[in-house]
Amino acid sequence: MHPLARLVAAGLVAAALPASAASPVASTQAFVEVHGSRLYVETFGSGAPIVFLHGGIHHFDNSFMNQRDDFAAVRKVIGIDQRGHGHSPDDARPFSYEAMAEDTAAVIRNLGVGPVDVVGHSDGGNVGLKLARAHPELVRRLVISGASLRPGLPPEELQRRIAWSPQQMAEFLMKFEQQIPPSFRTDYQAVAPEGPDHWNAFLAKSYRLWLTPIVIDAADLKAIRAPVLVIAGDKDFSSLEETAEIYRGLSSAQLFIVPGAGHGTFSDRPELVDLAIRQFLDMP
């Protein structure tokens, strides 16, 4: 697999998604103050809570358009925009999976809805794993799709990129941006509180997040007690071997490889993926 495509695996969906449409179910939008951040949180419907965690350089609205109303018909859907993503303001701090997991835990506690079911895509899947490990009392069941354990780079190249100067990063990202759909930028710029000019800084922080050497180690993966449904497309960015490594490393897990799907399983095969998630979450 091309190294550039593999590094996109930490956060991108394979195809552009439409802008948010009006929901037929009751909804609320609010900012929740956690750990010095103001996180934008949307809720839809009522019933047992299910939290959706978006992928990198995305936010709830353009990550789970196909799932929102489907699940809100019978569940309380909670969508969180992580710090600096979507409607949530950014600050000078770098992005990290640990911080996102802690922020997510704080939101769940603030809303008084735990334990919850959690569905995470890509970066959101990584955050879901960290959340389930650090806060088992908050996670009933976990669904992850397109998650990863590490960047797909040789150790020497990984360290070289981690040490890039801001100028080197900017030069790389000019080429990198040509490999992703233009809608990723326009979707971000349409809602970002900092305005459209913050895109380059946001993209650089996201790419540095994707260079995290180890997302979660084997011991922490094994210590997760919540049942986990591990999903990946059969043409996902992460290799099937890495997906199987996650599945085998968990204490209680099921594996679902989605046929005819890339990294964007939730948009490539929504009916099939939603059915698998519903059946998994409804198991005794």
C-alpha cells in the first residue's frame, strides 16, 4: 500500500459526504465545557444512548449522515465534535487520542447518560478504544471501523516526519491535500469557528496526530472488557492483517469485514453496516 494512502487511514473517509440535512426527529445542539474546551454536541431522538465519534478532519454531521436518523428512530443519538473539529473551537494544544478520549468521557458524564454504546470511525475508533480502556464504567459496547494501531511507516521515516519543521510540514501538506476530496476542506471551512483560514493549521495538527507511534499497546487492548465489534472495509486503508490484530488482541470481540467497501464503511455500505451494528448492540 502506498505510504501516503496508509497515513490517511487514521482519519479520512473514502468519499465526500453531503452536508447535513434537516432531521425528522427532535434534536438539540449545545456546547459542553470540558478540560478547557467547548465541545459542540448534538443529540437526536430518545432511548438508550449511543455516542458517535467522527474520523479525522471530519465532524459528526459529515461523518454519520447515513446513521443519524436510522439510529435516532429508536435510540438517543449523541454526536460529539472533538476540539478543533467541526463546530468545536480549536486552541494551541496539539491533538491527541488520549485527550480526545478524556474529553469524550467528560461529555458523557456531563450529560449524565453513561454507560453508553460507542460507535467510532477511524480516529473515532482509536478514541473509542482509549475511552473503553480508561473509562470502562462509561462504555457498554463499542463499535470501531477503520481503526489503526500505528502509522504505516518504517521507524526511521516515522521519526523523520515527527521531526519535520513547520515549513517542511507545510510543503508536504500542499501535496497531501491534492490526494483528498475538496469537500473535506469546504465542509470544514463552512462551520469552523476560527474561519476558513485555520484550515492549514488544522490539517497540520491532524497529520501530526496520525504520526502517533502507538495508538494503543497490546496490554491495554487486552484489558478492554467491553464487547467490541471490529469493522473494516475489504479495501480499507489499514491492512486486513492489522484489523485482525486488533480483533485478536481484544478480550471480547467480533470481526466484520465489509465487502465492497473502502475506508468509508459507513457511507459505502450504510444499510449493511447499520444492520450489523444494530444486531451487535442488541445482543444479550
